[in-house]
Amino acid sequence: MIGFLELACSIRRRLDGNGEIVRRRTSTNDVAKIVSKDLKRQAGGAKLADEEFISLESVMAEFRLSNNTLKRMMHHMSDDMDRGLEGGLSKSTIAMLPSFVPEMPDGSERGKFVAMDLGGTNLRVMIMEIEPGEEMRCKQFNTRMPNWAQHGTGQQLFDFIAKALADFLIEKGVDQDGLPVGFTFSYPCDQTSLRSATLLRWTKGVTATGCVGRDVVQMLEEAIKRDGRINVEIMALINDTVGTMVAAAYQNKGQQCDVGVIIGTGTNASYMEHTKNIHYGVAKATEPYPYKQMIIDTEWGGFGDRGEADYIFTEYDRIIDRRSDHPGVNSLDKLIAGMCMGELVRLVLEKLTRHKVLFDGMGSETLFTIGTFPTKYISEILHDDCGSYQHTRQIMGELGIDDYTFSDMLLFREVCVVVSRRAANLAAASIACVLNRVKRPKMIIGIDGSTYKYHPFFEHWVNEKIRELVDPGLDFKIVQTGDGSGRGAALITAIIWRLKKRKQIEEQNALNRRLSIENEEREKKERKSEEKEAIGEEREENRWFDDKVDVIAAIGQAVVDDPVIVAAHEVEEVQGNEEREVENVNGSREESKEKEEEEEENSSPNRKAKLDPEPLIQQIPYPKTLKNENGVHNRSNNSTSASSLSESDHENDGSAINIE
């Protein structure tokens, strides 16, 4: 295409003015005046370099980036992201800011929430009603930020925001309902909690004074208090890229969204990172963060601010940076986003015109004036149907270009293609860099932003280039998200509200468990105490029983060892022996008597009967003992002494038996 255009331009320069080409001639003096006026408008003296000769091919070649160059950029960007996680902006141009949003919507969110979206030149206030399984219902109010608010003092800016919020809530009759508010604030902030973030710098043309270095939520709450008409609770400060990521997940019925991207007035991305890797952000947190993951707001627009990506910058990029409100800041933003894309095209058209590659060197004051080529022109020109080029003709007329050829229109269009395609390739390389970090087999990318939406080829170019750059084995799907900054803010507020309620329930459950455990411990102690008392009583009883047994055993031993009892046993034994001897004697006597009687009967029948005496032996009773109070064994008064004899002595053949 470019070769064809160069050929067309060469042929046109060789044609004479015989009616084949109709052109309004401009004098040399007129051109000099136009150039002089344009140079006066070039801030900081930034201007295009003079060259003896340029070609269309040489200009367009500056915007072509090979895949090797893009992969080199991805490598540097990934290193910067690692350093950003480690030390923030002190170590990297990519801040890697914590969002303190721990999870995606799970479909259970419900309620009424307020979302505010401050980005670029517009302010939106929305009331979102969320019900599970239903589309969100939205009432919203849009207003353009006046210049005095954007470029005045910080108090003026936030008073304007608070007034717009109060007016809308009063109109809808919910000003005293205490609704939770999510505030989408699309500017780089050092966030230390969901409700606390310090503004690092303004972007997108805002220059309100007295804001950088201050807490954004605090400034908003102070403005609401000064207004004094509404009762709301600021639940979270939200970056629009984080909101886009959350909105994409909700839009896909609760599926995981891995990367959220904004390509609009500015550009940025967010993704879910492991908390253990977020050293700087978590270390600076003002509240404990108990979750395993967190959405990171990369702020990749700052990549290249320290010269680490000079190889992707052209002379046109450097001119735009020097002329910008914030030179040396947000370098990648200026290469990709829509805020500078139109001006970049204008600079290229200016150079081609000055070197007579375009319009035969006959430009216009409008074309040579800074800021006269808005980015929307690119989308309109590329939306043209081939052949008619209606939008292209109209825009060239607005730029004051009256004399042009068909080849001029083709070249005009080609510049828009080359510049915007480079932006798409850089955006694709940045997205691929993040995908290679996430490394899930199938990933979802949610993208929002006017440049991405309204440029007719941007989506296709981005998708195509990501597939060339992403690591092998990784697959992805791009989801175009609508109103991520608005719906996303409401959804994040709903998530935080749900987590807050869940935390309250968990804390109550924990309290109940603690009380239950304490009751169990108390009951256990009481049972142990009762068991100890029972064991003590049982031990006392056992001790008493043991004592009794010991006493009985001692008594038994004492009885066994008592000399009186021993003597009594000896007496009994003697008595037993004597009784046996007596029985033996008596038995012998009876036998002798029987024999004598037999003999007498046989010899003397008249013999005198023989007396059969029976000796009486007094029995000695077993001595009884009693223990007195002193434990001394005393014999009973009823006991008879073991040494006493019976008073009646029995005679047996003139002999007596004495028992001692």
C-alpha cells in the first residue's frame, strides 16, 4: 500500500497544471507566515527536524516495530513490574499499586450502591441496583468537568464533585439512606487501604493544585461535609482498570477475568497477583490484609519514563512529550492512548506536507496548529468506505485543505493506519507481558475504553498481535466490557459490602465458638473439680478402710503375739494332751477290769464288785481379752487363771492329776 502511495505521489509531482489536477495555489509568503505562526505555538521550542529529503517509506518505517523489538519491550516491562512489586515507584517506572480488592464477584451480590466515576473531563454519578441473576439497573447523571474545576484548586474540584453527588441523590430521594459509595478515580494513587489513597500525580490534562500528596478519600469526605446535605459512606476508592476487570467477570456470569485493560484517553491494566509477591504495597498498608490474592493496578502508562524504552520512541513522540502538561511522565500512555494519538498523526502529516510528500507542500494554518486533529478523526477516516472517502473529505475540509488529489486522500488515510496500528501493537505487547505473568492455560481479558471501542481495526490488531507474542501453550479470549468504571465501581462496592458482612458473621461465629469453648472449658473444669472431690472422698474412705484393716491386722498380730493368749493356747494344748492320756488310761483300765472280771467270774463268782471311778477334770476356758481406751489388752474378770486348779480333786486309784 505504501509503495503504491509513493508511486502516486511521484506521478502527481510530475504532472503539470493543465486541468488534470485542480489545486488552489498558495504563495510562498503565505506558507512562510503559516510556518511562523505554527512555530510560535510549539511549546518549549519543540519542532520537527529539518531534513533535505524524506520519503513516505522512511517516515512510516519509524512506526514499524518488529516482534523482536516488541519482545524486548515485554522483557523490560516484566522486569519493571517485578521491581514495582518490590519497591514501588522508587525502584520502577511501573508502580504496581495495590487495590486491596481480594476477589471477583461470585453472583451473590445484592443491594443498592452509588458509583462515581471521575476520569478525564467527565464526571458520572450512578445509583446501581444489583440482584443475583439479573441485569444491573442503573440511574445516572453525567456532567462535563468545567475548566475552573480541572485547573483550579483541589478544593474547587472536590466541592464540584460533592455538589454533583448531592444534587443527584436528593433528586432521587436517597440522600439520607446512608448508601455505600464506590469512587472510581482514574489517576495514579499510592493506595494503602480500600479507603485511603494518596494522589501521586495528575494525568489526562487535569492540573488542580493542592491535591498531589493528599488522601483522595479524605478530600472527598471533607467536601461532602462542607456541602452538608447527604448521608453516605465512602466504601472504596477504585481505579477504573480494576473496575473493568471486575465488570468483565460479572458480565461473563461470574467467570474468572485474568486481566483488565483500559485503552481510552489513557491506558492501564490490572491483574490478580499473589499477596506474597506484593511486598511494597502490603508493607505500606494501614490495615491488615488477610487474603491470599489482590488485584494489582499496574499503572503501566509510566513505562519508559526513565529512558528504558527509548528504542520504541520516535521524534514525533518526543515532541509530544515535551509539549505535554507533564513532560517525562506517562511515556507509554502517550504512545498508546487516544489523548495523544490524533496529535501524533497531525505531526506526521505536517512533516510530510512540509517536505512536499503530501498536498504538494501546500498545507493550511489549521493543519499546522497544535491540537487541531482530535483522535476521533482517525476513527472516522478509517470507517470510510473505499471509493467515496466521505469522512476523509469532510475532515480535510475542516482542516482547511481544499486542494488535494486522490493519492493525497490515500496517503492521509495511510498515516492514520500506521500510527494507530503501532499503538495497537504496543498495547498487545503490554497485554501479552501480563498474560505471560499470569500463565493460566485459558485466560479472559476484559478491555474497555473509547479508543479500543471506536477504532474500527484496533480490536483485530490487538488480538492478532497478542497471539504472535504470548508464550506457547497459553490461550486467551478478549471480552469488550461496557462501562467498567461505572458498573465496576458499583460491583466492587458490593463485593466489599459482602466481605464486610461476611467478616461480621465470621467474627460473630468466632465469638460464639469462643464462648462455647469457654463454656466447655468451664464445664470441664467443674467436672474435673467434682471428680477430684469424689476421688478425694473415695481416697478418704479407702484410707479409713485401710486404717481399719491396719488396726485389725495390728490387733490380730497383737493377739497372736500376746503372751497371755500364747499361754492359753499352750494350756489348751496341754489340756488336750492330758485328756487324751486320761482317755487312754481309762481305756486301759476298762480293759484290765474286764479281764479281771472275767477271771473272777471264772475263779471267784462271789468277788466284790469293783468300783469304776471317773476322774473329773475342770476345763480351762479360752481367755477373753478387751482393748481399753489406751489400746492395752486386759484379761476379762470372768476369765479363770490358766494356773488355777479345780477345787474338787477326783480320786482315781489314790492318784490325782493336776494341771498347771
